[in-house]
Amino acid sequence: MYFWDGLLGPVSGTPDSYIVDRALPLPERALIERIRRRLGRRSLAVVAGIGDDCAVLRVRPGHQALVTTDLSLEGIHFRREWHPPESVGHRCLARGLSDIAAMGGEPIAVFLSLAVPGKLPQSWVDRFMDGLLRLAASAGVVLAGGDTAESPAGVLADIVVVGSVAGGKGILRSGARPGDRIHVTGELGGAAAALSLFSKRRKRIPPKDYPQHFFPMPRLEAGRILSGQRLASSMIDISDGLSTDLRRICEESGVGAEIEKALIPVARIGRARQPVDVRFALHGGEDYELLFTTPAAKRVPARIGEVPIAEIGCITRGKKILIRNAHGGLSELSPQGWEHFRT
Amino acid sequence: MYFWDGLLGPVSGTPDSYIVDRALPLPERALIERIRRRLGRRSLAVVAGIGDDCAVLRVRPGHQALVTTDLSLEGIHFRREWHPPESVGHRCLARGLSDIAAMGGEPIAVFLSLAVPGKLPQSWVDRFMDGLLRLAASAGVVLAGGDTAESPAGVLADIVVVGSVAGGKGILRSGARPGDRIHVTGELGGAAAALSLFSKRRKRIPPKDYPQHFFPMPRLEAGRILSGQRLASSMIDISDGLSTDLRRICEESGVGAEIEKALIPVARIGRARQPVDVRFALHGGEDYELLFTTPAAKRVPARIGEVPIAEIGCITRGKKILIRNAHGGLSELSPQGWEHFRT
């Protein structure tokens, strides 16, 4: 099946009407047309898009295809009472684009599987699509298909991003070697610190003061440059927190790491641009900055494009991940950092 | 994020624990290991699979990539009390593979985004994966990644299949021309007729007597041969019923059609191999047979591999889709056929 075919398919929650093709809250043709109008310029890489059984994509000669999928569920990855629909759409896609950035690749096409409750206002879907398509346009990628269905409970979106990278230039998690230095792009902890404000205050916070949480920008340009110039030996995007994602690099590479607390670039949030607690920077997810390692012989610039690069430590032999505090003491860095914040 | 990373991510339903990384019902490492063990032979097309930010796929020179996504939701596409887990896994993947078949393509890799309720028994997931991976193996395709999350209500799976087709040989829905003959593979209506037994009897029916519903086989070989020999001018898989899917071919091609009721191959179901009501064959979804058109000058064989091919009508000028009954009378074929079965 294919994009918006789902709205014509056999849908319903009750046994009697299970196989009944019934009228749906969002008229199929109108929705397809509205989305087609919004799609903007066609991509040379998308040979056939919405309106067939599959999308047909052109992959450049000598390039390999990259594929990543990310689920976003209401109540788990976002809450409708906290997040404006544009932010939900933006964040859905940002997760997928960030995975492409973490391979050093270029996104080609996006696919969206979207299930919404029958009673959801159409304007919510429109604004969700606006947020998603605005980020797609800024990343130079088109929405090329997907699927839709009526959800029994809550909004759920699965985003698939297909990209490409020159053969052999994709940066894996498994390439870190002892002696490599560890770097991160941008600042860390801003997204998680904003999220903790939600939990404490139990009310909305203004999205424009907390862009790291509501509208995080995947580091596509930095990823491309790190791959093109063969600077990075391994790379991952920080989606689940530095401590967790650094552990992933170490496990896949069979190495350890030592980082320095004072070197971690801490985000500033809110109107007052207050620096966040360093624990958010160590353990907070959803920043979508890049964490990468570079061989000692390579020079890493202080900025790539607009984005500052910070060196935070180095890769070691062994398996342990250690952190050095301000007094020079070393302790093990647990990936379960969020436990500290449990109420 | 990437396959099984979801199980380490910030998950939970309640605001307080929203950002808390907590113990999960399915231990991540064990699940990854169990699935890795089950994956069987590696594919040459999958350069890097589970365990990085993206899967890296090799697309053969001169080929284009095909991408399709299909949502399967509990209560909408399946019911846990009716469908054995192996059937749910099989049917999820069958939908995606059938889309690749309908383009005349070859599947390369499968991605599964799976959200399950916290209380779901682990054995259900195991058996679901068994059904999915058994079909994958028989289609010569590997599971190369995906995402997981805890679902607030019911099981939901989004399947992505990536395939390839020789450049320019993908068969679109839009290529039907007046005078082309209309064909279908196999027999129609078996899946929907079995489904109506569920609704009437409200109890399980034995899967082995109703393979069309529980274990439909996507027509990959037939699709490949139709594309390779350039026999088909347009093609679609019958996922929502002949009347709906024929309308899609006609709309995308800007043509009409005339089919003959007596020529429609009607499925036989149950232990007694009873033929189903022709209305199931006309309007019933989920058969995953192929519907295709061929230019009048081309000869279509009576079988392709194991699968019989039936000629059921021809493409006409204009927009109408007509059906000729046994007495020669012509009437319009409505795509809303399932309304007749509403109780």
C-alpha cells in the first residue's frame, strides 16, 4: 500500500465494521492534494513519488543508500498539551535527519507513516505537516510517500529517511581506536533541561526560548564535512544522552573512553540564557548534536560552518568509560544517568 | 536512533517518569542477540545493518531504489484474539513485499518499527518475529534495522521494504492505455471471505484452512517476470479490493475499464474448498494478488511460475469502470463495495 491509500483501506475498531470501507474524517483526495501542493520543488533523486506502490529513488553512481526509521509516539516522545503540532512534526523528522548526519550522509527522501485518532482536528495534522515540511525544505529533502491509518489511541508517526553517502565514506559507530580524540558539536543538555521544566511546572513553556527542545537542528552540514574530509573515525548523534551514546561508540568499537567534565559544552536556555546543570549535558537526550572521534594526527577546526566543535576527551584501551572532575578525580560514567532525576 | 536503541531511550507514559530511562520488559541486549542469531545469512546488499545510526545498502549499478512503508495496527489490521502472532508478523511483511512485487522489483532489506504494550508477553514478540523472518527468508530479504518503543495501547508495527529495479523497468500505476487487456494473478476474495467468518462467528478459524487470509504470499516472482519481459504496461497489488485498486490504475492512467464478472477467478476457502461469493472477489482486500494491464500485441502466458493468470477485461477510453454480468448487462463498478456487507 502507499501514501494515503490507508485512508481508503479497510479500517475501523469494532468487529462488525472491521472489513467495512467507511467514510473517514480526513477526505483522502483533499489531503493528498493539500500535501502535493505543499511539497514544493520536485527532487531529481525521486523518480516516482506519492501515488504508486513504491517510491522510485535514484542513488548516485558510486554511492550507497542509507536508511533509518524512528517512531514518535504521543505520551512517550511528545505530549499534545505541551508540544505545538509544528514542533511535533519538526522533531519527528529531526530524529531521522540526525541519523543521516551521523553517517556523514545526504538525505534524499522522507517517508511518513502517520496514524491519528478519528477525532483529531484536521488543523492539528496541517500544523504537524507544516513543521515537518518546513524542516524538510531547509534540509533539501522531499516527502516521497508513506502510509496513514486511524489510530485507536494517540498520534503515532514513524519517519523513514533515505539518504546516500559516497561508497566507503559512511562513518560507522565502530571505527574509534585508542588514542582518538572525542568531540561534540554545539552545546548539550538544552533539550532535556527544557523537558524537566515541563515535568516540574506542569505547564507550557514558550518554544521560542527553548529551541533546543522544540526545534532541534540536525547537524547535516557538519556530518557531511566530517565525512567528506575523512576527519571522523566514528560518529553517532546524541539522541539518548552523551553517557549512553558514548557507551554505544565504545561498545561497537571495543574500546573505552575518558572525558573531562569541565570540557563539556553546556547549553544555555530560556530568555536569560542560563547554563543548564551539567548532568543534563551528560545524560540528557534529544540534543541531536554529533559525537565523533578523530585520529590524533588529524586537525579538527574550532567550528564547522556555524557550529562550534569541542574536544571533550579521548578513546582508551579497555572497556571503561571514565569522567574526570574539576579536582582531577576519575569516576566511572554510568549510562543510567536519568535515574538521578527520578521523582 | 536505530534498531533497539528505542529500548534504551527516554520512555514512559506518566509525566514524572517522562524523561526517566527505566528498566524495560524486554531486555535490550538479549533481544538484539536473539534477533541477530535468527537473522541467518547476511546479504551482500546490506553493507552495515543493525547496530549503527543507519543501515547502509548497496544498490546495483543501473538500478533504482524502491521504498514502501505499511502500518499494521492492532484492532485495525489485526486482532490479537483472532490472529496467531506468526500470522501478524507474516502479514505485516507481506504487505510491504507485495508493493515491491507490484513494481516488478526485487526486495533488498526490511526495516521494522515496532511498538508494544509493556505487559505484552515476550513469547508474543518472539512468535511475531518468527512469522516475519520466515517470510523474509523465503523472499531472500534480510531485516536490516528499525526502531522500538513502548506503546500506550496495542501493538503497532510499521514495515519498510527497500528494493531495487533496473532503471526504467519499474511498472507504475499510470501506464495503462485504451485497448490494453486487464489481468490478475491467482484467485481473489479468499482473505476477505475468511475475515467475514471471524465477524459472523466471533471465534477463531483454523489458519491452515484459510492461508489466503493468515499467510498470503506476495507475488514477487510474477512481478519480476512481468517487469523483466516488459509484459505489463501498469501494475498494482490488490490490497484494498479489485474494485478499489482497479480504480487507482484508471485514475493514475486517465482511462476507464470494462471487466467481465464471469472471468473473475474466485477463491476457494476452508477444508471443503468452497468458492467464495463473487462480491468478496470484487471488493475484498488483502489478497495481495497482482492486477496488471498488457498491451494488446503482447502474449501473456496462462501461468507464471506456479501462479495462474486470468484475463478479466480491457482498458477503455473515458473514465468509467464498468462490469458486465452473466446476461451481458453493463453496470458501473463502485469502489465502495464493502458497504454491502455492513451489518
